[in-house]
Amino acid sequence: METQTATLAEIAREAGVSAPTVSKVLNGRADVAPSTRTRVEELLRAHGYRRRRAEASRSPLIDLVFHELESAWAMEVIRGVENVAQSAGLSVVLSESAGRLTPGRSWADQVAARRPHGVVLVLSELDGAQQALLTSRSIPFVVVDPAGDPGPDVPSIGATNWQGGLAATRHLVELGHTRIGAISGPSRMMCSRARIDGYRAALETAGLPVDPSLIVAGDFHHDAGYRLGMELLRRPDRPTAVFAGNDLQAVGLYEAARELGLRIPEDLSVVGFDDLPVARWVGPPLTTVRQPLTEMAEAAARLVLELGSAHEERAATRLELATSLVVRSSTAEVRRPSA
């Protein structure tokens, strides 16, 4: 405790403020001038100050942060974090970064003020200053399905996206399809790139050419599946099968096929990714790659609580949960032209 007190006093002297002002910054209080807060935060980072866990009084909360919330995908993640939070007697605070992969600075200040047990970020990432802010308050954080490479010091939970893309495409190859399109997610997202890499690997392993013109980039939303599906299916040399990258894009692709008079699976085989409830409800039920979203969220919430209760620093954990192919009625053997 003497070392910590001396460090706080040292930071206060260097910043030209009182020790109570440094304490206010640490506790996320709003009654500190922005320029003072910035100066103190920079010194906290420079000194590598870290509040001891024992002195960090926590609120009974887990912060759950999405880059966007409008999808059934998010509901599966919320369910998983809620399951763990309830069993631990905690509540969940939801926030959204309005489509940005990195939350704004005000979000980090709000988290510091709330002092939750931990933070779970979904398809999001923190910049260096935000990581340092949470670390100095002993607020652990875990990233679910990180958008980019989270780095060696960031705990994260993901899924075997490459293996899933491979399994989806290999299934179509085994049904005799040789012209297979793909609607990917955003290229900036690691999970999207991994799924398409698996798609390419399946084609190459089967000795089939990878036609770049059959790979189109979407955004994991229904509208992209419809728009890009129309683009692929209107081609004179259209694909006989499409790996839609996720279930919402697959549903959009279904709509495009219907408008063009194509039957699924007789004229077009479709595979999605995620295995959301909608995959069972659409007609015909969708063949898809199951991503264990609820289990991933549960694992992230458990990990963040373990990190918060650990008595000493732990090495960052990178955990990948297995994906699996779920075959339903949207895929069939390719139709050969009659002689």
C-alpha cells in the first residue's frame, strides 16, 4: 500500500494537482477539468499505475459492448452473458458504439465511473489509451469474436471460422457443385476473412479454380445478401451454390432467388453461418455452420469474472470454440443438364 500511495502522490506532484484530484480521475468522477483529466491519465499510464484489486470496490455489473445491436446474432450473445451474470448475482449493462469498432472515449470514462466486475466487448476493440484506463482501474476485459488481431495481451473468445468456411464449401463440393459463389462479411473483420479463406481452401483442395468474381463483400446484413445475391444470380454463368457468410445474408439471398424464379435447393444450394433461430424457420430450412454464440458469450463472461478475482496477473487467453456443419434442406446435389 505504501508503494501505491507514494505513486499517487508522485503523480499528483507531477500533474500539479492534489491527490484527491488524482483519486477523482481514477474513480471516473465528472468534476475534473478535461485538460487535467488528460494530464493525469497520461501520467497514470506512464507510471504503469494499477489499482490493487482489493482496493477496487466494484459495482455488481458486467459491461457488454456491441459495435451494433440490431440483429438476432446479438440476442444470442446477450443470452450467454446474462446466463453467467445471473448465476453470479450480477446485472448486465448494454452499450453500443454506433457501428464503430472502437468505442468512444466517453464510454471508457463511463465504465471507469461504474467500476463493473468486467467488460465483454463483441466484434470490438480498445485502443491503447482505453486498455490502459481499464487496466489502471483493475477492470478486466475480454473480446468476443475480435474484429482484428486482438494482440497477445488481450484475452479473447472466438470460433473456428476458417474450419467453418472449409466445412460449408466442402459440403457443396461433395454435392457436385463446381461453381460456388461466396458473400463475405466486411473485409476488415477477422472472422469474415477467415471464413472466406476456408472457402478458398476447400476449392483448392478439391482442385477447383477460385474465381474472384464469384466472391463479393457484404456487411453481414439481410440487405447485403439480397443485393449481392441479385448480382451473382443475374450472371449468365451464375453459381449453382452460394456460401452466404452468415445466416442473415443467406435470408437475403433466399429473397433474391425467389424474385428471379430460382428454387432452393433445386436450382440453387445455399449455406449460411451462425445457426441463428431463423435458420430453422425459413423455407426451406437453411443448411448452415453452427457458431456456438451463446457458449462463446458464456465463456467470455466466465473468463472476465475469473480475471477479476485472480490474485495475480494471468497470461492473456485466446480460446476458440468449435463450429459444426448443420445440414438441412437448402442444399442438394447439383442438377446436371439433360442429354
